[in-house]
Amino acid sequence: MNECELHISVEASDDVYQIMRYLGEHASDDLALDFHDKFRDGLRKLKQESKIGKFRFPQSRKYKNVRSIELKRFKNHLILYTFDDREVRILAVQHSARDLPSTLRDRF
């Protein structure tokens, strides 16, 4: 499979920034940087193999094509995305305990 182009939404970029800021303030700067590294690793995987994620909301009409992957070491954090033959669109990066449909409502 050819590599897809990546499009990271402004909101998803802000999600990453907010998570890193939280980790830096409540844990350590090293953990925040490791989170960023694992996020970048996830992007590389998606770029090469966009079908690896699991469908997150298969019963939903609006979100039925949204998939997610867990971040290595940060298993409770998800990259939520959609894709087609040419492009992977990163919609959000969120903790799995969050209300994900509400997060997507303003982003989709």
C-alpha cells in the first residue's frame, strides 16, 4: 500500500499540546516529550497502514468511519481518524475515558 498524506486538524494539534502540557505540569517534562514521540510513532504507522485502527462507533451513522489507535505506552490515549485512498485525517487525540462523541461533534 502506498503511503497516505496526513492531515492533522488544528483541534487534534491542540489536543496533543494540552496533553503534553498536563503531563509536564503533573508528571515530568520527559513524560510529556515521550508522549509526543509516541504520537509521532502513531502517525507514522497510520501513514503506512491506515486500516490498522479499529472502528470506534460502528453503530453511528455520523461517526461510523471513525477509527482509533492506541498510543504505545499511553494505551488510554487514542488517535481518532478517518481515511480514504489518499489521505488520513486526524480528528482528535483524546483519553479513552473522555466523551468521544461529544469531542467529535464540533470537529466532524
